[in-house]
Amino acid sequence: MDDELYTDPEGLDCVTVRQAARITGRRVQTIYSWQRRGIITPRMTDDHGRRVYLLADICAAAGQVAERAERVFAARAA
């Protein structure tokens, strides 16, 4: 089930790509783009072979992208 939460061996919360997209309000393709660009790295795979990411990494990535967008738009407005 997609609502299942994952925990890595260190006890940290992890999420699938679909969960990450839902949490951040981004599209699934955006989460995969973050991985391709090296912004996030899969922590492990689940029993179905899906990539699982640290929730903290997903939140940090979303924050970085939002901050960058704010800087770009502020620079254009100036």
C-alpha cells in the first residue's frame, strides 16, 4: 500500500517517490529529476523494488528548490 511508511536500518523515516510527490506537492517526475541531478539519493529499495528516500532529504530538497526560485524571481523583479 502506498500509505505505508518506511524506516531505514537507523530508524529514520523514509518515503517512496509517490509519497514524496504527495508530501511536497510536486509531480513524480520532479522527484525523479531531483535524483538525476544529484539533489537526493535513494536510501534503499522496498520489497517491491521501489526507491525509498529519507523524508528529511525530500523536505530539504523541496526547501532548496523553493529558496532558489525565490532568489531567481527576486533578481528578475529588481
